[in-house]
Amino acid sequence: MSFSVRRLGPRDQRVQRLRRLLRRSSVRDSEHAFVAEGIKLVEAALDSGVPVEAVILADGWHGSAPASAVVERAAAAGVAIFELGPGIMERVADTVSPQAVCAVVASLEISLHDLLSRTAPKPHPTASGPDPRAGVVLVCVDVRDPGNLGAVLRIAGATGVVGVICCAGTVDPFNPKVVRASAGAVFQVPIVVGTAPSEALDSLGEAGYRRWATEPHGGTDYAVADLDGRVALVLGNEGAGLPAEVVSRLDGSLTIPMQAGTESLNVAMTSAVLCFDIVRRCRSAP
């Protein structure tokens, strides 16, 4: 397949925009775009059908068969293809050893109203995947670590949750580190960004969601808690916990029992235990 590739120098406006999108959440917010780095993430973006604005290649990418394949696929879809001059990707990229391929992708966030307006997916249980009857929303309150949030998104995608609400104070879900840690789940899971925790929890309560906090000690053992129907799992900052305005709006709290002296689980591990347990219950239900 033949396609045109435009070469960009270090002062090209597209290169400067790429740098800003990688480094500044305010630019990602205002331009409603973010960067997916690496062949697998670019493939995930193309698979998802999200608008891909451009694919950008590092100098010397031609030797990579996987890179050539994804470039041909993007070009066939009408995506603009650009190649950077020597050393530019290394100066622009967010990683120490940058990937040969990245893409500028349209942001995917939806409004809280739109999330709550969506009906829960119809059950299609299979032997190989989770039953999507689990009407779960994950609410991230002041989750600051990009790796943790990316893992939460990955778990959300794997368990078919309704959506993830990243409240104000939580790291930008389109931060390059979050996008990489999500392993493509950022393209699968409905994401709400920037909503105040109080507004999110009030709206969830009005929509019939029971709002459960997760805490290391003192809550209801998750194994015996009633987690049927619409459930909102509220994940807080590991160090500071949940603020009073959040605690006052909760319907209860869940605890994962552990051996004495064991460190508490981080938000990603906690969400994995709870989400997969809810899916297990759905799959075993009549």
C-alpha cells in the first residue's frame, strides 16, 4: 500500500503541540485530545473507533514490521501520517525510551448525566468472559498515582463496569502514564472527568446506586456484603482516605480481610478484588 508521510522538524507546530499534549493536562482539556504512545495503544485506538487525528513516527521506524502494519492500517482509515526528524521523538516523548509510534487521539470523556442515562448492558454470559450484568461504577476521589488509576481503568475494562468517575483532584485519566498503564482500557471504559465528589455521589444515589467506600478496617466483609444491583465503589487517596463530605454520603463501607500486620491494598488491587467478585456473583447467579 502506498501512502504519503510528511516529515516534521523540531519547530513544526505539530511537534510543539505533541509536546504540550504530553506534558500539560490543561492543553489536553482545552483541545479535547491526548496522546497514545506505542503500537499496541495505537492499535487499540483504531480498534475502538475513536477519532484518531494523526499517527506520528520516530525517525528510523521503517525497520519495524509491526510499526509498518499499524501505519498502513491508519493510512487506510484516512489518518494523517507524520515522521519526525532525528532525535525529536526522544526530546518530545514522555518516556526515557520512547516508542517508534504514537497517535493524537480525541478525548473520550462523557458527562455524568450521560453516564447515568445509560442503561446497564444486557447479560451475555460466556464461558470465556465476565457477565456484564454487574452494574458497577467506580468513583475515584483524589487518586493521585497515574499507575494506580491506569490499573483501575484496566480492571474496569476487564470486568465490564458501567463507567469510571474521576472526581476533581484525581489525576487526569488521559495523562500519558495513565494511558500506558490502562493497556488500552482507556478506549473501552466510559470516563467522567472533573466532577465534584459531592455531586457525583448525590447523583449516583438519586439514580439508585448504593455507594460503598473501601477501607482497610472496620467495614463490612466484602464476601458477605450485598453487592447486587447498582453499586458505586468509592476509591480514595491511600494516605489521606476519604474527606468528610464523601463519608457523609456513603451507604456503607467494605473491607477486604487480610492477615494481621499486612499493608493495606492499593486502590487498583482493591478494585480488582471487588469488581471480579461482583462479576463472579453475577456469573453464578441463576
